[in-house]
Amino acid sequence: MSCDLSVEIAGLHFKNPILAASGTFGYGLEFAPWFDLGRLGGICTKGLSLEPLEGNPPPRIVETHGGMLNAIGLQNIGVRAFVTEKLPLLRQFQTHIIANVFGSCFEEYLDVIRILEDAEGIAAYELNVSCPNVKAGGMEFGNDPDEAARLTEACKRIARRPIIVKLSPNAGDIVRVARAVEKAGADALSAINTILGLSVDVYTRRPRLATGMGGLSGPAITPIALRMVYQIASAVRIPVVFRTPASEFRETLPGDAFTAFGRRGKFLLLSLASGRVLAVNPMLTGRFQYVDPAVKLPAKTCLVLDIDGGRSLRYADERLMGKLYLLPADGLEAIPGWAAGGPDLLDPALTEDVWLARI
Ligand SMILES: Cc1cc2nc3c(=O)[nH]c(=O)nc-3n(C[C@H](O)[C@H](O)[C@H](O)COP(=O)(O)O)c2cc1C
């Protein structure tokens, strides 16, 4: 018996929701001798920087109650070596490769992404914003909603692939950061990175890590992580509703025109002059409004299109279960389950004979 565990995140279709977290799974290849990496939904690579990094001196990992503290210091071989040595092997596996990216300033993040943009076999970028910004006095990008948003926006501008922002639990208000990067165009969020901690050797009275503090991970932080995921998911709309990156809606819909309206199964199909289709599965609570823009915006409004003539077409979804796709008219098979759907109930070709033959 098989069961469909697939999920959609940032417009990407994952065969299951199991993703190896960055830094806990090396470059992925280290685990290839032990099982088929293609069974994973995705692999977030070790953090990649512009130049190779040696990381911190040992001891840089210590065990704690229910978890571990690490201060690896983002050791990695650098983005160029990743592209030439690891990626060609990694992309042979039937799984999504998500490149985890970091830098010590905006330009470094952008340079890493530029190098990855020329490589094939990467599904998305995950921005590790839990890094000190050397140009802002060493404050972590992810601790400041404005800086995190500016970084997200800059990366979005140059990336052809979805941007996932990995939030830091060490931010004063993680929900504010989540909202800011959502507004800046993030296609999805991941949570959470490690929580800053300290472990002391009671005999030497010294920190057990060479660097003093480190990042706490493991079962010890799961309830905190779940609390944050819950708060973030209640506050943002991505990636729940937009099944094509939200930025594509924002950047490519202005100036387009609706040419026809249709329906197939549960999908409303709004054809566009550009040859694309806005396909909407409103699920339980998705609702459209075609109103004067002065009319109060309903709660959980996901999409507002200002139409020529002065009215707005809005899509609101109380339970955020609906799905919006923006696809070429001949590319609707990309919608999960579309190809497997039978003939439409109201299709005249669905005669009694066809019906009987199919059941
Ligand atoms: C040894 C180690 C290295 C890590 N390296 C990275 C990294 O390079 N980039 C990143 O975004 N997160 C990194 N992380 C954070 C993990 O991806 C994950 O967010 C964190 O461990 C919390 O999840 P967990 O408690 O399920 O392990 C690292 C974690 C560990 C334990």
C-alpha cells in the first residue's frame, strides 16, 4: 500500500515533508552509502559561504540534557567547491536540493547566490539569517526585521529560484521578522535555527565549548520550536496559499488581462492574455470579492488585484487552505493530482456509457 505524503512549499512539489536540516546532514553525500537519498523530500545543504571556512577550534560540539550545543562556526568548503565537487553527484538523487546560504554582509549572500544561479540541480535557496552582519556592528541579520527584509528583497531580486528564509529564534520577536521577510518577498520560511546557549564544566568552571556559547538543538528545543512555528504560521500567509512563488504574482500579473473564466472539478480557471491561467482551488473557505477598493478588506485576504475600471478582485481565505497557481495554459498538469483527475462532471463527453466503462 502506498500513501501520498507530498507537500507543496514555495511552488515546489516535495514527495514527502522530510527535509534534512542544514548542517546536520553534511552535504548529503556522506549519507549516500547508508540509504537512498532519493527517499527524502529534500536536503538542505550545509551552509555555503563565498570562501571556504575552517570553522571554530574544538571542542565545538558538546552533549547537553536532551540535546547538544554546537559552535561549528559554519565550516564549509565554499560555494565554488560545492558546485564543482558536490553538486554533480548530489543532483543525481531524486530529491530537492536546497542550498543553505550565508555571508557576513549583503554582498556575500548575493555573490554566493550568483554563483549558484549558474549551476543546475538546485531547487531553492535557504537564507541562514542567524549570522553576524559585520557592517552593522556584528548584529545578526535575523534579529532585525528591517535588515532581514532588506536582505530578502536583495536576494529575491537576483534569484531565479525560490527564497526560503530560515528564522532565528534568538530574535527578540521572531513573528515580526517573519512578517517583514514575507512582505519583502520570501517564498517560504523555515524555523527554527539553534537557540543560543551555554554549558559550563562544573569542575573547571569553564565553558565546555572553546568559543564559550553555542547553538542548542535537539529534542530539548522542540516545544520552543513548535511554539514559534505555530505563532509564525498564524501571522503569515506564505507558503500556505501561494503554490507559485508569491513574488511571481506580484511581479508578473500587473498589466495582464483576464480573457476567460472556466472551471474544472474544484478549480476555478481564470485565463490571462499572457497565455497563463490563474488556477484557484478555494477549498473550504476561499472567497472572491469584486468590489470598490474602499470596501473593508476581509480578514485573511491573500490576493488583491486592482482591475481597470476601478474595482478590486480579492481572494480571502479564512482557514488559508485554498491553493493559488499561476501556470502556462498548457502546464496545468503541474498541479498535484491534476493529471489523475477524471473527466469533468459537466463535460458533455461524459456520457452514461463512458461513466459505466470507467467505474
Ligand atoms: C552541527 C550543526 C550544524 C548546523 N549548521 C547549520 C548551518 O550551516 N546553517 C543553518 O541554517 N543551520 C544550521 N544548523 C541548524 C539546524 O539546521 C537546525 O535548524 C537546528 O539544529 C534545530 O533543529 P533540530 O533541533 O531539529 O536539530 C546546524 C545545526 C547543527 C546541530
